Amino acid sequence: MGTQKRKGHIEKFLKKADKAIDEGIDEGIRKAGIILEEAVELGALAAEQAKKTGLDLKRRARKEGESLKKKGATTLNEGISVAKSVSTSVDEDLKTLEKLGKLRKSGVITEKEFQEKKKKILARI
């Protein structure tokens, strides 16, 4: 009878051990499920934040692009204005040289005066 008692006691112990393992597995699965849900939530939050950041960057890039276009157009227009004024000035300077040449030929100004004026005009061109 002593063996029977031990056998029953060992079986009881093994059943408790099996139950503990099963409960441990169930608890582990439950915890893993909770962790997985948290990971999914975190992933969704990260995706939402990435989407917001992406939209913000897109908006800022569009705004910066528009700003650069405006600056470029302004700079281009300034360059065109300068080029027009320079070409107008060159044309006017050449006409002035022609007039000075006629004044020198007619004796209104001296050769020296003509050369001084010519030097100044050519320095501008």
C-alpha cells in the first residue's frame, strides 16, 4: 500500500505540473497577444505620424518651390532690366561718340577734348 500512496502522490504532482505548464502556456500566449496588440497600435501610430510628417514635408517643399520660383522670376526680371539699360546705354554712348566726332570735325571741340570724352565713354562700355 505504501507504493500506491506514492503513485497517487506522484500522479497528483504530475497533474499539478501539467496544469501549471498549461496555465503558463496560456498566460504566455495571453501576454504575447497583449504585446502583439500594443505593437500593432504602436505601428499604427508610427504610420500615422509618418503620414503627417510626409504631408508636412510635401507642403513645405511646395511652399519653398513657389518661393524659389518667385525669387528666380524676380532675379530674371532684374537681369533683363539691367541688360536692356546696358544695351540702351551702349547705343546712346555710340551715338554720343558719333556726335563728338562731328563736333571735332567741325572744330567745335579740340582733338584733346574729343579724346578725353571718348576715353570716358569707352570706359563705360
